[in-house]
Amino acid sequence: MTASKRTAQATNESLHRIFTIAEAPDSTLGRIEQEMSHNLAGFLNNHIVASKNALTDIEQDFICPRIPEQPEFVSDHMHHLLDKLVAQSVHTASPSFIGHMTSALPSFILPLSKLMVGLNQNLVKVETSKAFTPLERQVLGMMHNLVYQEGGDFYQAWMHSAQHSLGAFCSGGTVANITALWVARNKLLKAQGNFNGISRSGLFSALQHYGYQGLAILVSERGHYSLKKSADILGLGQDSVIAIETDENNKINCQQLAKKCQQLAAQNIKVLAIVGVAGTTETGNVDPLDEMADIAEKYQCHFHVDAAWGGATLLSNKHRGLLAGIERADSVTIDAHKQMYVPMGAGVVLFKDPASVADIEHHAEYILRQGSKDLGSHTLEGSRPGMAMLVYASLHIISRPGYEMLINQAIEKAEYFADIINQHEDFELITEPELCLLTYRYVPKSVQTLLAHAGDEQQAELNMLLGKLTKFIQKRQREDGRSFVSRTRIKVGRYNDEKVIVFRVVLANPLTTKQNLRDILAEQCLLAQESENFLPQLLAAVKA
Amino acid sequence: MTASKRTAQATNESLHRIFTIAEAPDSTLGRIEQEMSHNLAGFLNNHIVASKNALTDIEQDFICPRIPEQPEFVSDHMHHLLDKLVAQSVHTASPSFIGHMTSALPSFILPLSKLMVGLNQNLVKVETSKAFTPLERQVLGMMHNLVYQEGGDFYQAWMHSAQHSLGAFCSGGTVANITALWVARNKLLKAQGNFNGISRSGLFSALQHYGYQGLAILVSERGHYSLKKSADILGLGQDSVIAIETDENNKINCQQLAKKCQQLAAQNIKVLAIVGVAGTTETGNVDPLDEMADIAEKYQCHFHVDAAWGGATLLSNKHRGLLAGIERADSVTIDAHKQMYVPMGAGVVLFKDPASVADIEHHAEYILRQGSKDLGSHTLEGSRPGMAMLVYASLHIISRPGYEMLINQAIEKAEYFADIINQHEDFELITEPELCLLTYRYVPKSVQTLLAHAGDEQQAELNMLLGKLTKFIQKRQREDGRSFVSRTRIKVGRYNDEKVIVFRVVLANPLTTKQNLRDILAEQCLLAQESENFLPQLLAAVKA
């Protein structure tokens, strides 16, 4: 045997081992796994280093564009990952990480995810998913029931029907929103007479056939950016998304909405969809869905509700009334990876009418044959993992009353945080919590007094400085790594609808304590003092 | 304390435990995890029961549309999942499951996936992913390098540039293809003069502005169904996808392609994209990419290569020549969850020009701000998990030569299978393997002889019967559960381009042995004998 042949054989054997021999429990990877299994929070606390490293520094560890020519031992590579990746990742499960919609996960999720990966099912078709297909259909049925509360006969008739679909699983809310608007578009511009429908003939022919000047999607100015993205992708153009003003509670102004519908009708622009927001991304407010449904009915257009965040609130009997009217929506987006405590990658879109998907149905020769129950005939995505299992298990293990408790507590916590912000003389609450989100900013008491009596010009100047201060504090707090709030810019009624930079928090992590919240405010007060420019300028303005 | 308050407190405490206390090693879930860690293949073999249960029977276990009002203990629920779900799932990692593009996974993938889930990063933005953002950009760089082989300066300039993107991670090949065509569409119909571009103004205005009668996407008749889906979603309509004839090797006929381009130009229909297929889903053949690139250049249209399957072949120095010309593509789709042995959910689209994504760029107030390095500004999806880590680790641990070995062996195995099919008197090889896919069918020798001399009518009748027999064998084999091949219908040159039902196999699983392949043929011979209608009818035809 030549040397090169021997090397090849050795590589071959070690490759075979990679596919057949498990990682030993005392290997690096085995130990990492045990540490995670034993105490995930401890693992994350130990391994994620709150470093001030700038992103540009971190990038230096990830600059080589060549695929390695030499294999690495698993254990060596794991040390590398712990050092360069895990240490510099974000502690999304931390109780004081309240800036985004990620949270701690229930502990059964980890081993269950491992089971999901190990089974490696592909839900595009029955042949590669078998029982996962009816399971996913059941989960869609449960979520549909949560929103629409139809009777047993309804679900018996449609839940497992090949030609119907109560909804679609997808990687997240963006794909869910695109899917909903795709369905709405194809239904509106369906085949008629000689016209084969937009699905086959495209938008240009469709608008010519139906004689519309254009299409529009109406949503409040707090709508998620994925709606503009959807309009772009679907060929409608971002300008077809018309932002309707919101009231002082960040809810769509229904008078303005109705007026716009009338205006557009006069211009022969067809409203493709009215989109209600159930939990705006920035402030967590819910649109008046029932009133919106009336308007959608009057103008005969698709009514979609983007409840990516707020949909989970339906699990709380106490608070589900906040979303009253959602049951009149033609389609609803809910992200299970948000307040349903499932890991990233679990969005859902639901359809009131199980036959809605007819206009987006797809077939092929080797899968998705006519009459098959393959889920892929009605999804935007093709191959997909079995995430539905994680939602299924969570619904069974936590159960509705368990979810209710989590959701009620999150809202109570937000109310508590709003209270302490209101009581603190150096903070200003910008938006009250309706769900578990709120926005606020640091404004020294003396500046608050000045602001209250300032003329327009001075007010704008103070808000500009306050914005810079908010940005400074938020960045520094993130860099220091103990806690994290996010920031955004929103229109504020009391400042003549000026756009103001604010801290934004989401209080969904069940492990966040009141003490965490008090600590975050205290830290922000200290950080404000470190601002060498903005705070002195503000205080100088007070003196002047 | 009242009874209801006590119950509430107890539930509250048990909920808190779910988020804080790990599953005990001796719990049901703990034991399942250990069994998987210790021996995944054994776990799958033990727990997936090859049952003949019809899907309609399985559905009976998944019919309740109500979200449970009572929580279940994790251990009880795990028994339920093992019994009703896992037992009735599909053994996609089995060496004799050669019908689809799923395979056994390297053993380091399982604990690594657990790490990914535990970290629960959201790659839409740096704030929730930190080091995962440069990591994903590096993986995109490596994949870009694999295809385009640009120099070090190129990657240094663009890999981590905020306004550029070498590609996008996505949940799978379908989203990758949609993204590629979205980019192509928006680039073609970009802003010009008074026109704000399709992204803002939509397709209707865009076609009016540019004065095209329509758009077309040209791809061989073996193109993946996701291309029609893409055309539907993007507003072009499925009919805009024009299928070009293939030659006897399932490769696009470039003369026909050029002719069609000319015809369309004469009709003022702009070719939006020519799509080359690098590994057709059904037969694994690769289009003549270099020749296609010439045509795309001549007609100045976007050249996309759908290498969802075949892209991994570039890792083999021996076989990468099969894809020569791919480096001239404007965009390329590759699925890492196919022949790169990463679990479901890892697609990639790559762009030759890092500035391509400018026309699909999105921003919002609270994330994806101008100039930020948030990956979400250039992806179709929003929130996404850190799958890039699994690709990164695989590229380092397996390395390019390791992948080469896996790919070369898969092709050799397909060649071996083709050989034994050819040598077996009762089988007919329909398509030769170019990559590791092939198609064939069971045709008793006497029927083969008859077919060879049959007139058109008799040939059609025999093929119809053979189709039914193939379907019968394939279904029975799947139901028996020991092994699985898929089936499809393809046009066969030697039968006057009649569409014929065939077995389709994909030999990517490194654990599939030659013995597995011989066993599959032997089982199919036995199953054929059990056909009470079709085989006797075929043999009667021979006698007549």
C-alpha cells in the first residue's frame, strides 16, 4: 500500500467514525452537552463573556474565506467555538436582557430539539415525515381553534383534508406575512373567464383583466417592516403599503382608515388587504381589530392580523379580550418562537377559510401529487424541519392555563416597571404597557420641568439632546453586557408628534425579577452621568 | 390562603421549575437524551417502528383541536411522543432509505444543534447574534469562494461590508431560489429617471416604464417546482417559466434555449433569468452551465444556477469539473442540508456581485438601520436561527478533502448500483448516474425483449402496465418499512419521449453499503411476484 493510499484509508475510517461513533461523554463536546443538560443558565452565564469587543474586532476571528484543507478534531474545534463564538454571542436568555423578543426557554426544549434534529424529518411531504404531518396539521388546528374557536365538526372536516389547510408553519413571522398576502393576492386576482389567474398569468395581466389602477395594503404606521418587504416580493411595490396614522395609544385611527378606503375606491385602486397589528413591535399595542373588520367587510377586502407578537395573548382568558375581533380576520400570523417560548424558527399563519390555500397550491411529479396530504403543496417554503413537534409538546406540557400564567405575569411585570419609571423623578414613561412592552427614556427632573413649558423650538432641541443621551446610555449598557434594553424612534403625541428616541423593553422572560428592573434603571442613571456631552448640555439648557 | 390561590401558587412554582430546573438524567427525557447521545442509530432503530399503519390511522392520534387545559408531566408526554410520533416517523438516516435527499448525520451535529438551540440567537440583527453575524458572513464567504474562487482582496473588501452581501442564509433551497429571482427582478427593473424602481412602485409600473410585453424565466423541463412557485410569488406568473427541452441525458438543449431567447426578444418579452440546474431533483444531471452562461451573456440576462443538490460536488476536486461554468452564474443556490450533511433548514444563496442585494435592501427604525451590519437587511426571512454555526463546524471538522471523499464515494456507489441493475436481467436502468442519483424500474426479461420490438401502441400499453407495477412495488416496499426508494415520472428518449414511472434513488448516505443495494433489488423482485394484477398481465402480453 502506498503512503497516499494509507492516508486515504485512514481519512476514510475517521470519516466513517464521524457518522457512526457517538461523542464520548468525557470528550469536550460530551462535557459541554452535560453542562448544558445539567444547568443551561449556568452554562450560558459561564461561557458568554460580556466583553466590550467591537464587532470589527470580532470580525478578525472570522475573516478566512477558504474552506479548510485539514480536518480538525471535534474537541479542538469545540474549544475554538467556545472561545471565539459562544463567548462572544448574546445571552438572549438572561433575565436582564429585556430589549428583544427572545427569552429563556423551558428546559424540556433542549433535549426535545435534539430529538427533532436526530429524527431529521422533512415536512415538505409525508414520505419523509409520516406522523409529523398529522401532528403539524393538529398543531395548526389547535392554533386555528385558539383564534377562530370553530366547532368540533369544522376541525373534523378540514384538519386532515388533503385539499385544505388551516394554516402553514413557516420559519417566522415574515414568511407568515408574505404567505398571508400571497394568498390574499391570488384569491383577489383569481382565474375568471379567459383569464387564468395571477398565479399562472402574473400581476400585469391580472390588473389588466380586472381593470384596477393598482392595489393597496393598509396598515398603521406602526406596522412591521416585513409588510413592505412582502409588498416588494409580491410585485406590488413598497409604495402600495399605505401607512395610516395612529392615535396617542399607537392604535390605527379607524376614521382615517375608512377615509383612505373611500379615497382609493374613488381612484379605482383596490384595497388588497387591511392589516391589523396585534402587538406592535415597538410598543406592543393592539389595533381596534373589530372596527377594522367592519371596514374590511364594507370594502370587501382581505383582513389580515399580524399577531406575530400578541397572538400568544389569546392563551390568557384574562387578556384575550384585548384582541377581540381577531376571529374575523381572514388570516393571522403568530410566532411561536416569541411568547410561546419555542426556539427560533417557528412561525405560523392561519386561515379562517380552510380552502384559502387553493390559489397557491403547487404540485410536482415526484412529490405533492394531487390528492396527497403533503404539507408542501400549500407552503411558501419547501423542505422544512419538524418544529411543529416543539409547539405540540409545549402546548401539552405547559397547557393553556400555564401559558395564561406566563402571559399575565409578563403584563403585570410591565405594569410594575411602568410604575417605577413613573415614580422615578429622572425617567419619563413614553408608552404605557398594554401587552408586556413599554418605552421610556432618561430625562433628569429639571429637564422634564423645562420641557413641559418649552416652546416648539426649544422642545425640539431638548428632544434632540435627549435622543443623543438615550442612544449613549443604550449603547454603553449593551457594551457593558450586564443588561440590555433596545432603542427605537417613535412619534410622541405630547411632543406634537415629534419622533423621539426611546428605550424599548419586552418583559416576556419569566425569569426577569423586579430587582432586575430596578437594577436596570439604576445602571442607566449611572451611565447618564458618564455622558460627557449630552447631559451637561441639557443641564446647561436648564440653567439658561 | 384560599384553595384556588394555593393551586395558582403551585402551578406558578411548577412553571418556574420548567424554566430553571434541568431534566434529571434519570427522567424519561434524560434517558432518551442519553440513549441518543450514546448511539443515535441504535435509538432510531429501536424507536422507529416500521409499521404498515396507513396515514388515516395515524391521523386518529392527532385529531383533537383543543389546546389542553391540564398540563402534562414531561415524562408522560415523552412516552406519548415516543409511542405516537417517533415510532411512526420516518427513519431518514437508515442506510436502506435511499429514496430522498436526507441522510445520516455526523455525530457531532446533535450536541452542536443543542448548543445552537440553547444559545437561541436571532441572526436578523447583531444585537441578538453578535459573533454569529461575522460567523455567518464568513460561511457565506467560504461558500462564495467554493463557487467563484475570487482572490483574497475580494473577500477582504466585501465579506464584512455592511452594504454588501456575498449571499444569504435561508431555511432552504426554495427560499434561496425565490431570493435569487427577487434580486434578479429588482435589478432588471430598477429605478431609472422618474421611475422609482419595482421595489417601490411594483411590477405593473415597472413593465410600463421599461416597455416590456412581459418577463420570462427559462429553465429545462427538469427544473425544480420551486421555480414556478417563485414566479407565482414574485408576480410574474407560473406561465412565465418556460420549460426548455432536455436531451437524452436530461440536460437542457442549448440550441432550443438560444432559439427561445431569440423568439422572446422578437416578441419584446424580456428574459429575466436563465436558470441552470446543477443536479436535477429527479435524475441528478447537470446542465451545460458554461454554454448557458454564453447565452445569458449574449441576451444580457441574469444567470442563476440551482445547485441545491449538486453544489456540494464543488467540494470534490475530482468531480467539480461537472459544474464548470457555475462560476459565471450571477447567483447560485446550494442546500447545506442535502449533501453537506447538516440537518434540515440550511439553504444558501450566493451572489457573484456583492452589491446585488442593494435592490432588495430593507430598513426599519429599531433594527437594520442604515449602515448596520444586521444580516436581516438583505434576507427574505426575518428572525432566523444560527444554523450557520452547523455549516461552519462541519466545514472545519470534515474539511474539504473529507467532503470530497464523501462525495466521490456516493458517486461510486451510484455507479455500482447502476452496474448491478444493468447486470440483473429483470431490471432496466432508466437514467445513468452523473452525480449519485439514478432511476430504474423492474421489467422482467421477457417483457424487455417484447418492449424492444413492440410497435408504438403496444409499447405504450406495456409502459402503462409497468408503471402500475413500479407504483405497486414502491408503495409496498415503503409500507414494509425495511427500505425505501422514491418514484417519479420522467420522459424517456428510448420510448419516444413517453413519460414513464420509475424508481428514483439518491445514494448520499455514507452508511449505505453495497449489500443494502443488493437487498433492495432482491426485495423488489419478491414484491413484484406479489402483484396480483400487473405482473400477470405483463407476462400474458408476452405470451400473446
